[in-house]
Amino acid sequence: MRKSGLTLLLVMATLAMTGCAPLVIGGAVAVVADEAIEQDKGGDGLF
């Protein structure tokens, strides 16, 4: 029982991370773009 519960938890965590991956990647791209604009033009950047 314990091993099957752990396996189910692992599968659910993997599916949750897979579903959130586009959001995480998009957020990272926005942060990098903001930093690049700040370095290039000064000021507050994009946000």
C-alpha cells in the first residue's frame, strides 16, 4: 500500500510540473527580457 501511494504521488507531481512548465518558462523569458532592456536602456525596463 505504501509503495503504490508513493508511486501515485510521484506521477501526480510529474503531471503537475509538466502542466506548469510553459508558465515557468514564459516567466523566465520575461525576467531575462526585462533585465536586458534595463541594461540596454536603463530605467525600469519592461515592468
